[in-house]
Amino acid sequence: MTHQENIFDELEQYDYSDIAYLEKVVDRYSPLIGLFLVNFSILEQELNLAVADFIRDGSHEMGFVIIEKLTTSNKIELFYKMYVRLESFKDRKNKDILNQITKQLESLNSFRNNIVHANWQSLTKDGLVRTKIVVDNQEGYVKFKKVEITPKIIRQKIKEIEKLVDQIDKYKETAFQS
């Protein structure tokens, strides 16, 4: 199973969580979750700088004023829209790199949201954890979206972040070249 699949459980009548399994594995998860969040913060700052550099070379102040209240998703969208216009005047290779960076940013942001909003008491031995409550529009049933989050997956995502930070920095250097 991949962590991208959507799995849902239906609420029977009451929602009870058995935290016994979480108590056994919390020491394996906690340091990795913390490390992931620190690395994601570094990635988000790289995104902030990419937007600020685009808006005004020589000072980040105006860029930071613009992004002050934006969500990470909004920053990703702004980043893409600004840089894709720049790439429309240049070769296709840089636009492909921009598309790849944007998709990775969206994927990592989604994973970050899953980690932050997970109901960790619902963690199973298979690494499935509830990340969202969903009410079915057709029948009104309450469902829980479950996502696979294991220590191995968290470590992979940390490596992805580290590579992406470097990739964004290198991309910015080429984006402003004629």
C-alpha cells in the first residue's frame, strides 16, 4: 500500500480510540515527526525566499508583506504562477523543472498536513492513521480518512525535503538568467 491511497472507515456509533499501540511506538514516531516538521519549516522558508526574490531583487521586505497571511498552499500557487510566466519566454526544460518542484511542494505540504492533523490515537500496526473527518454528501455517514504514515515514510519525506530545498535554490539561479 502507498501512503497516497485514500482509505476510509465509517463511524459505527461512537468513536473510541485504543492508545495502547501508540504508547508502544510513540518513541519511534515522535523524533521523526519533529525532524520532519523542522525540515518542512526550512523548505517553507526557501519557498518564501523564492517568492520574495521574484517580487523584488535586493530586498525581501515587499515579498514578505505579500506572503504574510498566505497559507503554504497559497504560497506554492503564487510561486508557480510567477515563475511559470517567466518560463514561458524560455526553454521547456526549466518549465518541466518548475512543474516538478511545484508537484513536490504540493505533495510534501499534503503530507505535512496529514502529520499535523492526524489523530495519532488511531494509529494501527499497519501504519494507518486517521487524518480527516469526512461527512458523506449522499448518505450523511461520518467517515474517517486514513493515511499510511510509518517511520520509513517519514524518513523518505525528510530526504525529499532536503533534495527539494537544494533544487529550489538551483532553480532560482537559472530562472533569472536570460
